[in-house]
Amino acid sequence: MGKMLNVKNITVLAGEGERSKKIIDNLSLEVAQGETVVILGPNGAGKSTLGATIMGDPKLKITEGEIRFFDENITNMKVDERARLGMMMTMQNPVEVPGISTTNVIRAALNARGENLSLDKIREQISVVCKKLKTNIFFAEREINYKFSGGEKKKNEIIQALVLKPKLLILDEIDSGLDVDAADLISGTLKELQENEKTALLIITHNMRILKKLKVDKVYILKSGEIVKTGNRELLDLIEKNGYEGIKE
């Protein structure tokens, strides 16, 4: 598997001027094509900030280091530019977007990538995905996340990911708001996406259930904006059993 994402020695600030605060400190990680990489850590460790930084959140400022995607320097690229390269992030708290349907968002994203599919063809693809997630096709015709439950919002983001088939999918607490069955269902669809498209998954989570069906290649433990431990599935099992207190830095 070739190296896809290379985050090298980045330091990240949030906020402006005197109120700016260092959230990420000299952090490096790599994600290869088709890998599942998991970011774990206690609350406030900087996990969501890390994901948002990789995706290009303009509220965050990289003061040192760089991010490369397929060896292209994307450190100063905007979110939409990164999306066109094949990056996508699902949010911990998806926002409501009244007046715009999921179908329209998917169509706009495909058009931006030069894939000018007919609306019928896009709806056909969405229908296939909705069946896999045991969700009605009309779900995608509703206004994005408007009056959705927490679980519906997460499923809506997965629908977009499964149709758009990104090269790198960053998942921020995708299992929050999901019951056990829904988490298991999404875990299975992510595995299928990975196997069929060689999509790399960067999963930020507290819970282990979303990882149930996935082969975990790397685990990074984040504390206070720094990676303090790196491992694999064995490290994951250790944390599930003992929490973070037993992790030696």
C-alpha cells in the first residue's frame, strides 16, 4: 500500500491574536492507501482538531510542519480543494442546512470533481446505498440534517461518503448517537467501501464498536495535542480493557 497522507511535525493554533492557543504540538502521522488508522485519547486531547486540521478548517492555523497528500503539499489548500483531491470528513456534530437536500450536495460534489452524472443516475446510486443502510431513499431528499435525530445525521454523512467514495475518509465520532445495530451496520459498509475502493479510513473515536468489522492497521494515542503512543489492534484491546491510565508515554 502506497503512502497517502503524511502529516509531518505540525503545530496548530486555534483562535486569533493573544487568545490563540496551541492545540497540536509537533505531531506526525502517516496513513497509507486502504489502511484503517485510529486516533484515540481522552476528552480535550485534540483529536477533533487534528481531523479538522487535516481537512483544512480555516479556523485553525498550522504554524510549523506540513501536510502532504499523495506527496502533494496541501498545507495551505482550502477545504474544497482538498475535497476535489479525494478527501472527506464526517463531523462529530453535523450542521443543519435548510433548503438543500443531500442529493443536491452529492450532485454538486460530483460535478466539482468533473463527474457530470444525471440526477436519475445519482438517485440510483443513493438508492443502493440507502438499502445497505436500511434507510428509505426519500431520506436523501430531505433538507440536510433538518429535524434529524443524532443517528439520522450520522447515517446521512455515511450515505454521502458511500456515494462519493473518497480516497481518504476522516470519521469524527461517527458512532455517537448510534445504537448497537446501526453502529454495526455502518462498520460493515465502511469495510465494504474500503475493500472495493481502497479508501483509507482515519477514525477519531472513543468507542470501539465502530471498529468491530474493520482491520485496524495503526493506533495513535493523543494526549494534550501530542502523540504519546503508537500501536495496532493489541493497543486498542489494551485501552478497551484498562482505559488510558495504563498507557505509558
